[in-house]
Amino acid sequence: MLQDVVGAVVAVVCVGLVYLAMAARVVKQYEQGVLFRLGRVAGDVRQPGLTLVIPFVDRLHKINMQIVTMPIPAQEGITRDNVTVRVDAVVYFRVVDAASALVKVEDYKFAVSQMAQTSLRSIIGKSDLDDLLSNREKLNQGLELMIDSPAVGWGVQVDRVEIKDVSLPDAMKRSMARQAEADRERRARIINADAELQASKKLAEAAQQMSGTPAALQLRLLQTVMAVSAEKNSTLVLPIPVELLHFLERGAQQPAPLTDNAQQPAPLTDQGAPDG
């Protein structure tokens, strides 16, 4: 009799252990569990830790609550200024309502991916090429709003969307390179002209300052000679006084006098022939 009781107790304990093993579920820290009882959502979302279900009656679905990084495949489109580009991006999102993400949409990751691709093509068509290249922060905000609006009903929250790369045709790249080169050349010419203007003003001030003291010009000439002679070369420098140059210039401007033996033109008579 005692052996039958012990056997019955052992059998009950074994059945209880089997039942407990089948009923026990562990939800990890980064997950939440949605319990379906006979096909319907039962109770609240199960939080991380050990939870019990009814075997063969309840089914527990675990939803990852971590931030998901999903790359958006490159989408080709035509910008508002008629330029063909290929743009790819990345979207960061996470589940905030596990029950809605599991019940209201069949596959929330696939739904977010398709919505992101459609929104990216729409953004390309509404933007200019300059905005895609230099004003990406504003486009990222608009793209995030377009994806997040329908995703809220799915229990998904979009944290951030980033445009990674913009691929341009080779012809457009060459045109942009020529444009950048022309712009840099224009700025270089403006800088050179500005430098020449400043240098001319300084030279005018220096000339005005030296005109009052002629000895300063001679000192400057001697400094130039010393600077040239300090280099090890075979150049011979012969300084010529500026006064000598002025003297030669005045001499070249004076006309040469006529000599005594020069023939004078004979006066004309009334008939137009020379006398004698």
C-alpha cells in the first residue's frame, strides 16, 4: 500500500514537473511577450522575466524591442530640376507597442521597409539636386515624418532617417567639376586683383613718402643691391642714378639744331619758280 502511495506521489510530481516545463516561458530583457489564448490576445503584454502559460491553449509571441537599423535600397529618381540620381538611406526604428506590431500588421519590418522606399522616391522627386547634396538635414526630417506617420498605427516609432549617398551620372559629375573649377578660378582672379589694388595703394604711399626725401630712394637702391649681391650667382648689378635717367629723357625730348651748311629753301617768285 505504501509503495502504491509513493508511486502515485512520484507520478504526480513528474506530471507537475512536465506541466511546469511546458508552461514556463522566459522573456528576455529586450523583449516583450504577447499572449494569445485560443486565438485572442489575453491580458496585458508580458514583461521580461519568467511567465507561465497554459499548455496547448496559450501561445506566447516574443517581440524584440531593440532599435532596428534597416538600410533602404538605392532608389533611382528624377529631381525637381530634371537630374537623374540614385539615393540610398538608412532608417532607425523600434517597436513601442508589441501587441499592435503583432496584430495590426503582418510583418512590421517589411512594411517599414516598403514605406521607407516609397517615401525616399517621393523625397527625390520633390527636391533639387543642391538640396540633396548640401541640405540633407532638412530632407532627413521630412523623410522621417513621412515614414513615421503611418508607422505610428503599427506600434512602431521611427527614431531617425539618414540619407547615406547620392550617386550622380558621369556627365553631371564632369559638369559640376568644371563649374567648381571655374568658380575657384574666378575667386583666384578676384583675390589677385584685390592684392594688386592693395599693393598699388601701398606703393603710391611709399612713393609719396620717398618724394619728400630723395635720399630714401638711394638707400632703398643700395638695399636692393646688397640683397642681390648676397646670393651666390654671377649676376652683375650696375645701379644707375635716377637723376641720370631723367637727364637722358629730357635730352631725348629736345630737337636737334640746324647746321650752318644746311641748305635753306629758295623763296618762290610770282611765277612760282626760284630766283636766278
